[in-house]
Amino acid sequence: MANVLIVEDDAAIRIALIRGLRERGHAVSSAPTAMEGLRQALAERPDLVVLDLGLPDLDGTEMLRMLRAVSRVPVIVATARDGDAEMVRLLDAGADDYVVKPYSAAQLDARVRAVLRRAAGGPADPSITVGGLRLDPRGREAVLDGAVLDLTPREFDLLHYLAARPGQVVTKRELLTEVWQVPYGGADKTVDVHLSWLRRKLGETAQDPRYLHTVRGVGVKLVDPS
């Protein structure tokens, strides 16, 4: 399916990811250091790079900046740093996506396929419009009826995930897996709180919804209010 380069210094993690991605049809190479990863990325021209941040010779963020200076290869950052400010910094530095440790090969495979689908789309406008709501994932900006919404990075990710699936009911478990990246745990209350904050910023309530509609016992969906 894709030629993937994994830059990861932990041998056990590296071996597990190589095995898991190969089982899913990918061709996989690997490097244990930033400089070796940079060399392979330039010499082998993989379809995608999975980049760990905690590398022994250089911080992965520095390698990302070096790589971005010479290549547009898609990069998924793998990190144990899950703060919103850190995620914004990585995306601003040129990452196409990120996964938070611990994560499974299945989850990484899904993100690899999603990033490559986006990359194959070329320069087309990736913005999403639902009613009076418009999201620009490149600029990470959401505009409602002409006014820019003041969203946290997590709120933007949540709104973007729902807006990309208009009218589709999404379960809280799916949101925890795809937005919070905690497929084996996490509390539904986390999703409830963020949905409440989003509703407030969208100018609606759970009792009087416009865009965000709860489907009792199933999940939530984002719809065009018109």
C-alpha cells in the first residue's frame, strides 16, 4: 500500500510497528536516530514518515524542521507529549498528523491511510462547510456566520472530526479513539464536557441545538441547521 519509514529509537516499539504495518500490506523501513532517519528519507523517498520525538541524537521536532526544509513527504509524529500547545507546535512545524503513545499498529495504519488520502488530493481546498460553519484545517480556523470562533486545539479537532461527517452519528467511543487517541480507555465525560464547550461557542445548547445534535444512547452528529 505505502512505503513507510519509521524513525524510532526504542527497538521493541520499532519491531512491533514494522511487523504490524507489514501485516497490513505496507513496505516498511526504519531508523533508530534522527540523522539516519533524515538520510533515509532523502535517499529512499518514502511515501510517509512516522517520527518519534524522543530520539537520542536530535529532538524529533528539530528533525522535522530539517526534513521540511528539503522535502514535502507526509509526516506523522509519534509522541508521549499530549498537551494541546505541543500538538499545535508540531503541526505548525510541518507535521501532517500525530499519534499519542501508547498506540497500536492498527491505529497507526488508519492514520497512515488517512494522511496519504489527503496528500493524494493535491492542492484542492480542504476546507469543510456545513451551513454557516466553515472549517479550514490548514489554518486550523473555524468561522461561524462570518465570525472566527475562539477554539482550543482539542475543540477544533473535535469539531473538524464531526464536520467531516455531516449528518453521521458518531459514538463517544469513536471520538475518544480518533480525537483523544485513547482506544482502550478514557471517560465519556471528557467528550461531554468538550461538546458542552463547543455548543456554547456555537451559540446553542443541548436543549436547543442547531449544529450539534445528541442521539440518545448512540452518540452525536453535526448537521446543517437549514
